Amino acid sequence: MNHVVLEKTSDYSRTEIRNALFRLLAPLGGMGAFVQPGERVLLKPNLLSAKTPEAAVTTNPEVVRAVIEMVRDAGAVPFVGDSPGIGGLQRVAEKCGISRVLAETGTELVEFTESVQVTGPGLFKRFELARPYLQADRVINLPKLKTHGMMTMTCAVKNLFGAVVGAGKIAWHLRAGEDRELFARMLLEIYQLRMPDLNIVDAITAMEGDGPSGGDPRHVGLLIAGTNAVSVDVVAAEILGIPKKFLYLERVAEKLALAGVDRSSIHLSGYPVSDALIRDFQLPPISDVQFGLPRFLSRHIRHYFTAYPYPIPEKCKLCGICRDACPPGAMEFRDGALFIDYPRCIRCFCCRELCPEHALGIREGRLLRMIRKCI
Ligand code: SF4
Ligand code: SF4
């Protein structure tokens, strides 16, 4: 059985988090069941971009602090690492409050810059993953529970995409981002290459709506832990009430018959999941219709059938972050305005994820709107 534990947690006060974490990990054997004295233990939070903790974009620093202290109490050596989408790790860590926690606890921050080539476990032949991620004695995954424009939800499995160093993420979006199931497959293969030893989800304040960076904080009041990241995601999605048709990771994990995806294989303990359910959690605004058309055909007509990003000139500061990150290079500045070459756009929505000004809206294709009106 794959054990997933829920713990009700009201806020991010230091004592509350520490006590809640002890209760959370007790049914799993405590932190000592996962780390041994002297081991180097990588804590992998969600450090997507430079936002304050209140924005609920990044894993809350008090959760990171409490895990650092527990790892150290178990005699191991914690360090924090990631490769943010934008902004450089140092800047992101400062803005989201993690630098202060690291300074106060004397903990090292390691930016993922060096990668190691590893053979893929299935469809994809090769991956380049961060050396500190692959070589740590233990990995504790610390995702933030959020909506995600492309994958609908980001939690334990999606958080491991941070193990892909810097621009490598753009390359993967280009290679697999046109097809959500293919992208989910890629994420699951990264997960299979190095499964975290433990996953602890910061779902105290989650993000709903236009996630993973432009949504609204939503109090969920939970910490979630488990050894199997797929099971943790299955339970998180159940709590948020996300329909299976939007859960690309879960659906692909089912096709691959990955351990932990079968709900009957998950043993739950702690706070009852039936009491944790959220009835009105707002999903991301992106919808997409993939009619199973041949790829070359769908490429030409998809503008009418799919959702697409559009620039909001009054908000856009022309900083170039989206243009530089756009995997197929479909964005450019023309006559002092941002222009998107839609036939080249693969609808990965990296631009919306990374724009610090929330200056990219989303619009549904004309035919998609008409179809919606008819059904
Ligand atoms: S849309 Fe956002 S990221 Fe892109 S240029 Fe404008 S402000 Fe910068
Ligand atoms: S314009 Fe935005 S959605 Fe389209 S390919 Fe570029 S980053 Fe992705």
C-alpha cells in the first residue's frame, strides 16, 4: 500500500508548522525513517519565481524551515536546491523568504546548474538532470499545491521538473509541450529516474484559478505527506475535486500502470479526506479541445479550436522574459508591442507562467467558443 497522510494545519506560524509536521510524519515512521545520520538530504521546494510567500507561488519558507530542523534533528545534513523558471535562484529565494530561513538555520542553497545525462526509462531516450538532484543521498520533495495552466494541477510529480536545469526546460516544452499527455509522460519519466524519498506538500495556502503564478491564494489548511509522489497527487486532486479528464499526469500514469496511481492501492491516514474536500476550487482558465486530428492538420486549424495567449498592452512592460523563454521563438517585439506568431505557438503557456506583470491573457478559439455555446 502507498501511505498518504493528511494533517490539518491552520497557518504558517512556526510552532503550528513544526507540531503539524511531527503529527504528519508520525504514521510514516517519523523523519528518522527517511534519513540517516550523515546523509546529505536535498530539500526541493517549488521556487518558480521571485514572489512573496503571500502570493502562494512558492513553497512557504516556514515549511522549509521545519523540514530543515527535522532533518537535522535526525542527524542528516539538509540543503535546499532548485532551478527556477526565471530570476536566478538567489533572487527567488530572497523574495520568497527562503534565504532568510537558510541564513537563520545555516543551510546551504544550491542552484541546479550542472547536469548529468541519464538514460530515460521509457519513451524518451535521454534526460539531462541536475547533478545535486541525482547525487543527493536523499531527496525530500516540497511542492506547493497549485493549479497549472497546462497540467491543470501542479503538486508532487510536476515539482520535479525543476530537476531539469535552466534552458533545458524550454527544450522539453518545445519537444513535448504541444501534446499535454506527451508532456505528462515526460514528467513521469523524470519522476521514475529519481523518485523522491519523501513528499511533503504545502497545501496550507494553495493557489486556485490562473496558476501556477497568476492565480489566487486559497486557504486549504493541509499538509500532505507520502512516499509515492503519484499517490500524493491522486489524493491532492481528489481533495480539490479536479475531474479526471483534466488530470493528464494521472491519466498517463494509469496507462503506464505506475505504482501508486490506483486509488485502491492508497492507504490514507490522519485528517479524513472526506472532511478535506473542497467543492468550489477554481480551475485554470485554459481549455483545449484535441479532436484526435492528424498533427499536421491540427497545427493549421488549432487556432480556432484551442485557447491561446494574447498580450495585454496596458500591462506589458516589454521586459522580454516571455519572448526569451518562448520554446519555439513565437514571440517578438514589433513596433513597440509584443507580437505572437500563432502558427508557431505550441500553446505551452510558459509565457503566462513566467510573465511577472500578468500581461498575457487567454482567449478561446472562435470555433471552440461556438462549440461551447452549442453544448
Ligand atoms: S508580456 Fe510580460 S513577460 Fe512578456 S514582455 Fe510583457 S511584461 Fe514582459
Ligand atoms: S507564445 Fe506562449 S504559449 Fe505560445 S509557444 Fe510561446 S510561450 Fe508557449
